[in-house]
Amino acid sequence: MKLLEYQAKEVLASLGIAIPPGMVARTPEEAAQAFEKLGPIAVKAQVPVGGRGKAGGIKLAKSADEARHAAEQIIGMDIKGFKVPLVYCEAALDIGREIYLGFTVDRDARANILMLSAKGGMEIEQVAEESPDSIARLYPNPWRGPLDFELTQLVYDAELADIARPLSSLIRKLYRAIPDYDALTAEINPLVVTRSGDVIAGDAKLEIDDNAMWRHKHLEERYGSVLEGDPYEVEAKKRHLTYVSLDGDIGIIGNGAGLCMGTLDLVQRAGGKPANFCDIGGGAKAEVVENALAVILMNPKVKGVLINVFGGITRGDEVARGVVTARDNLNMKLPLVVRMSGTNEEEGREILEQHGIEPGVSGWEAAKKIVELTKAGATA
Amino acid sequence: MKLLEYQAKEVLASLGIAIPPGMVARTPEEAAQAFEKLGPIAVKAQVPVGGRGKAGGIKLAKSADEARHAAEQIIGMDIKGFKVPLVYCEAALDIGREIYLGFTVDRDARANILMLSAKGGMEIEQVAEESPDSIARLYPNPWRGPLDFELTQLVYDAELADIARPLSSLIRKLYRAIPDYDALTAEINPLVVTRSGDVIAGDAKLEIDDNAMWRHKHLEERYGSVLEGDPYEVEAKKRHLTYVSLDGDIGIIGNGAGLCMGTLDLVQRAGGKPANFCDIGGGAKAEVVENALAVILMNPKVKGVLINVFGGITRGDEVARGVVTARDNLNMKLPLVVRMSGTNEEEGREILEQHGIEPGVSGWEAAKKIVELTKAGATA
Amino acid sequence: MSILLDRDTKVIVQGITGREGGFHTEQMQSLGTNVVGGTSPGKGGTTHLGVPVFNTVADAVQETGATATGIFVPAPFAADAIMEAAAAGITLIVCITEGIPIQDMIRVKDFLRGYPQARLIGANCPGLITPGQAKIGIIPQRITSSGHVGLVSRSGTLTYEVASALSAAGMGQSTIVGIGGDPVLGLTFRDVVELFEKDHDTTHLVLIGEIGGSDEEHAAELLAKGTRLKAVAFISGRTAPEGKRMGHAGAIISGNRGTAKSKEEAFHKAGVQVAETTDDIVGMLS
Amino acid sequence: MSILLDRDTKVIVQGITGREGGFHTEQMQSLGTNVVGGTSPGKGGTTHLGVPVFNTVADAVQETGATATGIFVPAPFAADAIMEAAAAGITLIVCITEGIPIQDMIRVKDFLRGYPQARLIGANCPGLITPGQAKIGIIPQRITSSGHVGLVSRSGTLTYEVASALSAAGMGQSTIVGIGGDPVLGLTFRDVVELFEKDHDTTHLVLIGEIGGSDEEHAAELLAKGTRLKAVAFISGRTAPEGKRMGHAGAIISGNRGTAKSKEEAFHKAGVQVAETTDDIVGMLS
């Protein structure tokens, strides 16, 4: 779950980190009111994706009218596929310097990594490429958290010794986002040092592990419904499905990320273009398959569907029953190729055949078949 | 810092552990009021020492009058050297069974040990001696704390599987007293399982590491002034000195626990009886020595003083200056033997001699001398 | 003729009384796996599927001498189950459970440093099978056959595809290891390749990778130092859209590392053949 | 002619710019200790007492090749200083600081398991000295002399008493180790006795224990297995009142373990002479 800036900042504030005064505005009028309260503000689009500045999603406002106009322009605009649901109006900071600070998971190290750089404010990826030594790194032990001497070393490595004390204290607070909120990324860029020496979070990115949301229901309740992205993805999420929208006309359902990706590869190789795909995961029940098919079909661009399931924990008979029920319930008329194998595959194929669905052979054969049928349907 | 029962229970409650309803009473009238609010109560002496039940420090009250009378009897009584400052009036529990649960430091293992036994309510030392296997033990890793599977194993080992869930949850809460409050001992005995299945702390013992009180100033502020024990020890504590009252007539000041104990041994071997001793520790300054002497002399039984200091971090000149100043400021006329050696010892001896104090030779010679002088003074 | 697991390995199942645990224990038993017991707190002392059930892994190890475990407990309890197994002295821990929080697994990985003899496979993996002898996990034995191809994969379902094709072509497998697709997992490609390298009954190697992370690259580096195995690699996700979430975090593309291209190039550089589709693997291996 | 420390050992001082750290660094230097630097965060790059000051121990080790450290920082920072030293590769860590919270030390002890080459002496100890060569800590060198008696003690001031008496009697010391009196500490009596046993220039052993804990008993068990050292033990606190707090928690009597009686009996059983006062030690050792 990627939190929006204002949400991430609320969480940081709850960890004791200083944030600028700010107010959420869902309407231009609220943005104008924010100006009345806060004075000169930045009106910032709230989307869970980078680059909003370049996309025109951040505007400064020096009057209530400017704030109103900025919000009018920003709310509802599309930034990288996300419709901006609201803006965050934040008081301008008296910036002395800008620092980069971020935790994330380093999958190669199988550990959390903490990165600190005096070169904040710009894209950290660029800094990392151009002057990797200017980013100090620390892998805190996951049970112990960062130790005092480790933070001291980090701060000296980053050549930020002059603000060692407030910085170490802030890092320790930000670290709490990992054990306390299952953060996969907790980033403050820029971390602003004001001219009066205060250390304040200028921006905030926080991604919470979806697998751990059961430990953080309050976050889901508080923030889960705010974001408006791809409507199909929103719908899929409501149904607890892993779904991705693409550009083509063939819907794909598979189980396991590897097989889904492999099926995408096969369909493209066969000359088709996937419209979307849905990973029904391991242990998928009939109901899950039906849900997946329903979501796949919500997209009117879909002209044919390929279901590619190789069963381990997923049982063929359940998949088959799900496919049949889903097709019937959804009154689906589009071409449908089902390729199924693995646990209880005979039972599954039998069920499909009994209901007039012919199972495919290999993944490659099935991919060629759905591409063929879809093209035939499109030209028909 | 040993907390009183009601203080320990307040801390446990702040950790989320259930405690019976209770009220502190400093007067018999308050005890009667507690009965009006709580119904039948136990009126319990608050002293930081075990065995108060046998000493008559716990009485049941089934009416306001009984509560008043109980408090009258208990408040102010002496239990093992502690004058009872107040009572805790606690609603009676509907006891189903009693369990023992305690954390403490196992110095041989250099670790915290968690002990759990289905045989609670009685003296755990007796249980440990008679049936050691009935106490399940766990050494939680100090960074990780007790892990789920470790608690499961512990609860099964203690044959308390039927209440595994509430018990594990409670143990995890009690454990927080270690990292959060620097507890050296955190004990609930009995841990009461009521007939309705609730798990409630029937008693509570909590000792906080004096070396860590700087991390827990709120505890010191809230509870530090309640206890009235040995008046000299109270005074010594105020002056941040390590002081112990004994029965004899010779006051002893030393630096380091080993030397203090060694000096006690020597004085007793020489036929003397220590009245008290004060360890001025390492790095002691003149001011500390003066404070120590003042506390030693508060006890009118003291007829002579032996100061035995071997300097490492403590410098002889500072000790000497302290002794001279203290003697003069306190207008001390009693026999005084000062034995000093180690860092800056020459300078120290010179100062003493300049002020008419002759330094002793070895510890054993000094011990014999003070015993001799004290006896002479007593018979004079 | 195998790595990690054979017919003599004493196996327990954590979560044996659960629906999935029970179903797959039966499958494991039908292959001949030496399942000696299972755990389910509160059900110690009972018998399930013909084997004794214990409250804790420590009890199970003490009573049965088990050295391997398959974990089928729900995600919130899985990290603890792995640590419990390691602390009890289990040396092969196979965790099938998916959806374990990443921070749990990071803590587990650190915990396992204290138990260097414990090998973890997964989590979120199909487990491993030594065809004709034993399996721990959910790989359908029907599609496998005994032989000399070592197969290691990050993807469950693609593993089945390839095993199935190999078996159909008469190329049996020594051991099949599904290492799982989570970002923080136990044995890596490199670890498993090292084991196959030392197993003289394994003559061929199939490695099925996927975009994300650098584990395929690390295995390629090892193979580049020279190998006696005839090896083929396949990487799935080459047409996956960049930066899109692909179902497990293992498929998130980070920077310019972990792309299908970088992985395929690493294998090319190591002199390892790279298959374009899983259907090509059998032909390239012969 | 020493254990742990000699004139070549490269030593740094953590907290070198502090009052105590500075005072004792000078003392250490006056004996000839090879003090190569010190640490004091924020003062890196400066020079103090003729040696370079670094911000961190890692920097100091990198620049000077130090292998030993003396820690003189205040109690709230001492546990961190020990861990910093171990993580930086220091192999002899001597922590003089007293008043460190016990839970800090329990965490430190666990942390040190990850650095098995790091030996900790203390905390709350006078440190160690190899007379005529080097010292780390606060043992006054004037009362020591070079020779063949190994001296190990839990008490600072009693150590000085005994060293002084030994020197006066012409019995020099190989190394004197004050292990400290805290309940949770680094090297134990047993550890140090093992080192003396292996040091062929040490021929005699004096062990000064105190009531509380079982460390003296453990050392006695080791000596009972046979020793080439002529040994005398002394236990202080035999007349201490039971259950009274004696200044450090090491002196709390717990149950029937840790009494002067149980310790003295253990040494008697091991064939080790037990002195009644420190004044008796010299005579018994001759």
C-alpha cells in the first residue's frame, strides 16, 4: 500500500518527526481556506507516484485566489494513470539545505538499507549514479535496529556531522516505520534543514507491505479508500486479486507470477497483445477464479480470454468449476481458451468438457489459439 | 529501585496487564472510603520486602469499620526495618487458580530468565527446591525478546496449555518491563486465573535498575519519595551514596564494594563491630567524601570511623581534602583512622599530615587501630 | 541421485492438521516420503494421517529424529514456524506459505544466521521433490520422473511446465527445487546450483528465473567459473511492463538491475544457453 | 611474559578528551603503553596528548591499526562504545566505566557473540596491566612490578592492595587483570585463569573473588582439573550481612549459591589455598 504524501506525513508525525503545517483540500474552496490559515502555500497533487512536479502537480500560491485556481487545475488531473483525488496545501519552508534520507528493502542483501546523503532535493537515483560515495549506507540489524554508533558512523560518512544529534534522533524515529508499520520504503526527500536549524520532512514516501496489512488495519481503514487509480485495478483490489491493466485485447488469467509473466511472453510471441492479466495465486478457489474473470471482462477492450493454470496447490477441479460458473454467471460469449494441468487436472478437464469448454494443450499452443480466435473475432 | 506493590501494579497496568481494582490509603479514613467504593477488600501493607503477610501486614475487611481498623493497625507498623507508609486496598478476587510468573537477571547466564510455574501462590524458592521441573524456564534473547514459539514451548513445559493464549499475551506484556523500564525483577506471584477465566496480577514485584534511573526519571519522580526505610539510608540515597546500616559502633568508608567488604571483614577480625559503611565508589571527589562522613556520623552509635581508600580512579589528594574539610565542617571529635594508598597518595598523605591527621599503614593495621581507639573511647 | 532430500529423510509437517497441510501430506506420503510426524499446537498426542502430532517442533524432533520440515501454516504464523524449526535443530526447512510480510522474513534471515546448519527453502515456494523418492511441498509428483536433470526455479507453475516437458521427453530429474519468488527468501539459485554441482548424479541443469533482483546474475557468475553441468536458463517476464506490480514483489523492476535482459546476458556471458520459451528447454538440453 | 597486553599492543582510548580519559591516558603513556590514538565524536582530526583523535573507532582502527581499547565514556554511552569497538574489529576491549545499566550489558553480551574474537574486560573494572610494559585502565603502575604472578580480581581496590603487597615482597606480576564486579561482565575468572595457564611465564596465580554469583566456583572447577600454577584464592565479604545491598549488584547474595563459604569450599576442593586476609596471600604464595 503506497500512501499519499499527506498520509505518509501523518504517519511520520505520529512517529515524532516534524512536518510542515498543512491541510488536505478536496475542493478549490478548501484550498483557499487553507491559504487563509497557513499563508503562502504549495498546492500539491496527491498521487502515489513520482514526477508530479514535472507533470504540473505542484503549484505555489501566494493568495487565496491563487490557491483556489491551483486546486481547480490539479484536482482531477491525470498523473501517470492516477486521477488526482485531492491536494495537500502545505506552508512554505524557510529552506537552509536539503538532505536525502530513506529506508528501503535491499532484496539482494535480504535486509533493510538506510541511505543518507547531503545531496538531497534532487533525484536520488541520479546522485547514486553520478556520485555513489555521496550516499552513506547502513544495513541495520532487523532485531536491534540501528545502533547509536552505527548512526554516528553513517552521519559522519554522509558528512553531516554538524547536525549529527537531531539527524540521528530523526533517523531513529523514521526507522520505527519498519518494525511498527511494516514499511518497505520510508523516504524523506528532501529532508529540510531550515535556516533556523530545524529538521523537517519536506516530502514523504511510505509504502506498507500489502502482506502485512492485517497488522495495520487502521491504516487501511483510514487511508485505503482515498486513492483513485485505474478503476479495474481498484475493483480487483476490492476483490483481493492481483491485477494489472495493459494495452491490448486479450485477457489473461494465470496462477503464480512466473506463469502469468510467461503467458504474457507467449501471447506477445504469438502476435497477440494482452489487455490485462490477473494472478489468482496459489490455493485459488472457484470463487476466486470467477472474481478474476469478472474483473478481466470489465475492460471492454478484452476480445478473448486465455486462462493458463498449472496446479500445485490450486486444484484443477476447482479451477474448472470456477471457470464454468463464471462464464455462465457472466454470460460470457467471447473466445475462451483454458489450459490447465497439475493437481486434479483430469477432474478439471472433465468438468470443462462436460460444460462445453475445450481445454488447451501446452501454454504455447493455447497462446497461439487465443490469438487466432481473438483476431478472427475482431475481424468477424 | 524497588517499587511498592501498588506502584508495580500501576506500571503493569500501563503495560496492558489486568490488575484488580484498588486504592491507596494513607489514613484509616481513606481505607474506609476504599471499602465504600470497592466492597470487600484486602488491606495490604506497602513495603519493598517479602513476608508482610506473616508479619500481619495483610488483613481482609468486610466492612468500612474493618477496613478502618485494619489500616489503623498496619500503617506505621515496622516490617523488616521498613515503616509502613500506606496501605493498598484491593478488591478481593474470585480465585480459580494461582500461577507463578517472573522475570529476573540470571547473573551466571549473563541473561534475563523467565520462569513460569503452575504452582503459584506459594514461595517460588520452595517450589524451585522441591520440584525444580515444575518451573519452566526461558532465556529470551535481549534484542528479540521472547519469540512466539518460545512462549508456546514455555507454556507447554509448565503444563499451562489450556490458557496458552492469554498467558502468552500477558508474558509478552510483562516482558516489556525489561526493555522499557530496565527491570531487574518483574514478578507476578500469584498470577490469578479467576473462575471466569480472566488472568489478573494478584501481586506484583518490580525492581528497576538504579543505574538506569536516568532513563526513567518519571518513575523516580512519581514513586521515589514514598518509601520510608532506614532514615540514614534514605539520607544517603538523597546524597547519591551507597550506604548500609549495621549494628556495631565503627563507621567505615571505603571505595569499591570489594574493599568495603574486605574492610568489614578486617574490622570484625580485629574484634570490632561495624556500625555502617559507605562506599564512595570510583572517581570520588572531596565533596563525596564529606557527604559520606556526614551520613556515617548521623548515626549516634558511631564511636569511631575508619576510612580505607586505595586510589585508582579516586585520587588521594581529593580524598584527603575531603576528609579534612569534612572533619572540620562537621566538627568531628571521634577517633578517625585514615588509610590511603594509590594514585596521588603522597599528595594525599601530605595534606592529611598538614591538618593533623595521621594516615594508617595497611588495612589490617588500620582496622586494629580503629578498634583499639574506639574501645578506648568507649571505656574512657 | 539427489540433493537435500531422499527417501530416508525424516520429514515432519508443520500445520499437518490444516486443510492444505493435510492434503499435501497425503500427497507426500503417496510418493513414499518418510513423513514421521507433524505439529499442531494443542493437538499433541493425537494421530493424523497415520503419524503422531506434536505441540511443538522440539517435541517432534525429540520423539521422531526428524531433520526436515514442510511448513503449511497461515502467513501470520509462518515466520515463527521457520524459526521454531531451526531452533529445534531441523536442517531442511521448506516453507510453502505465501504472503509472509517481508519484514518478518528479514528478521527470520537474521535469526537463521545463528543456525548455520539450517537450510531454508522459500517461503512462497512449491518446495522440492526428488522424483521416485520423496517430496516436501506441493510439486505434483505425477509430472516428474527420476533421472539426472537438476531443476531449480523461482516460479511454481513454470517449474511444473518444465518438469512435465522433461518427463515427457524421457529426461528424468535428480531433484527439483522451487526456491520461491519472494524478495527475501532462503536458498538462492547460486546455493542450489552449488549443491547440484557437487551431486555427481546430476549431469544437467535447468534454471528458471524471473525479472527482479540479482539472484540469476549471481548464479551465472558461479557458472561462469566453469561447470560440469550441461545447463539451460530461462527468464520469464521479458515482455512485462516496467515498474508494474506483477503479483509478488519479486517481479518489481528496480533500476536497471534485474531486467530479463541483464539476466539473459549474464547467462550468455557464462556460456549458459538461454531458452526463449519453456517449450524450447528440452531441445536445448539434449 | 604476559597475557592479553604487552608493550607492542596498539591501544586507543575511547573518550580520550574527557577528564578521566585524559588523566589515565597520560598515566598509560607514562608507563610506555603504545597509545596510538583516541576517539571523541566531533573532535576527529585534532590531536590530544600527542596522539590523533578520531570521530569513530572504525576510523581509528583504519588509521592506526589499533587492536585494543580503553573505554572511559560516561555510563549512558558505554554499552554503545563497547559494541562500536567490537564492530570495528578491536579484539581487546577494556571498559572502565561504572554504573552501566544491567540490561545494556545483557544486550552487549549478546551482541559480542557475533564478534567471537573480541574479548571484553569489565565493565566497572580497573582494567589490566602488564607491569613494566603497558596498561589499559586505572591500575596504578607504581604498586606493580614485573614478574611471574598472574593476578585476577573482581575488586579494584583489593587488587591494588594485593599487587602492592606482592611487589613489596619482591614477587612481580606477569599481568594483573581486574575483571570488574558487575553482575554481567566480560571475561570471567575462568577465562582469565585459562589464559594464565597457557602463559608459560606465569608460574603463580592469585585470585581475588567476592560474594555473589558462581564465577569463583567455575574457576575452581577448572583448577580442580589440574594446574601447573601455584595458586592462592581470597574471597571478600565473608562477614557481609546477608541480603543487604553491597554497592554493586555483584554483592547481592542469592539463595545459597555465591556465599563466601561455597566459594572457599570450591577452592579447597580444587586443592587451591584460601587466604583469610589479603595480608596472608604473599606468605602462602611463597
